[in-house]
Amino acid sequence: AVAALDREVTIRQYADERVMRADVQTLLDDTELYVPDDFAQVRHTWSQKPPTPVSCRVEIKTKDGRIFKGSRDTTRGYPGTRVTWDDINGKFSDCASLVMADDKIRMAAEMVKNITDVKSVRQLTALIA
């Protein structure tokens, strides 16, 4: 519900404060969740044949009766959908911003990007501690 409302899924959408807000709870009351029968055979190992462990289907029926459907069998970082450094850095920065200052986030990201130049992992752990 919160993903539909916010049009994104980040660490912030999982926070209790966000999930418990009235807009999310109202939408959840009108939401039906189920696992389609053809998803029953899906295991945690990856297969090139859908459905996959990250497959999902969404069907939205509006108050005026219109129906919108969508599905996806992969996500960024899984086979067939490459993840870029910008994707990784963006997700890291978003999550880290809850507990780290912006300058430390930038320094840590740069260190990870150039990890082969880091003489000791202690440099990184000291930065993020």
C-alpha cells in the first residue's frame, strides 16, 4: 500500500511511522493479498523461466470499475536487470542518511567504489562507525 502511495520503495516505506499513517491503513483495508497458484512451485533458486523468486503481479480495481494490471519477474540487481553504480550508491546513500552525515556517506561510497585501493578494511569500518 505504501509503495502505491509513495510511488517508491525505500527503507523509509518500511518505517513503522509510515506504515501506521492513516492513508496507508485506509488503503490496506481495501487491499487483498494472495499468492497465485502458479507461484506455488517457486523456490529460492533462480530460474530463467517465470515466475521467479521476485515475481509479482498487481491488479488495481478503481472505484469506477476500471482495472489496471501489471507484473514483473525481475528487479534491479537480479539476472537480466543490471544494477549500475548510481543505483547502488543511491540506495546506500538513502539508507545511510538515516544514521550518517552526508560527508561520511560520500567518503564511504568513494572508498567502496575504489575498494581495491583500500589498504585495510579498518579504514572503511572506522569511517562508518
